[in-house]
Amino acid sequence: MPETSKSEPSKSEPSKSETTTAIRTLLVDLVRAALMSDDRASVRWREAARRDQSGLAADPARVEGLKIDGFWTLAVREAEAPEFREAENQVQFGFPALCPFSLGEITDSAFDVDRAVERLRKSAATG
């Protein structure tokens, strides 16, 4: 069986692109959960965020060297898309420019999605 070099990810390791998508998707799901005024919709986004986060927590080393704030900016923009505006009444002010979470936090197995959503709601309300 050929050995994989250190520069090539093995088939079981996520690529850099898959990792960046996973981070952005988690952040989008957290923002959407915070924005939703309907509890059922918020619960669905929280469940999606839990799935996203568990994948990142399974291999926290894969985010090494990445910077979260660029992902945050893209995630907020995506979460605030026009097709979701009608259902988004929970937060009346904008989200902070810098991500309120570190990569270490979102990859920690003890990350609490419900607390994260409440933290986002509070940070958005206070700017």
C-alpha cells in the first residue's frame, strides 16, 4: 500500500476547502438560530449547528493556521440573506464585526450551541 506524503491529505482527512466550508456552515447555522423568532426554526438551526460542530470537534487540529474573522463576515452575510428576512425577527441590531468565538471554542467538544446562540443574540443587541 503506498504511503501518503505529508503534503497530500489522506482520503479520510478533510481537505482545507472542506474545513473552511464546515467552519462557515457552523457560523451560518449559529447566526440563523440567533435570528429566528420562531422557536421551531431556531431549534432546527441549532440542531444543524450541533452536527456541524461535532464534525469540527472530532478533529480540532484541522483548523490550525486558519483565521475565523473572515469566515464570520461571510457567515453573517449568508445568514442575513433576503430569503430569510421574514422569519428573522429575534435580533434587531447588527452582529459584531469580529467573530465572538475563537477557533478553539468552536472546535471544543464542550462547545454549547444554546449558549452560543444566546451569546450571539446578546452581542447583536448590544452591538
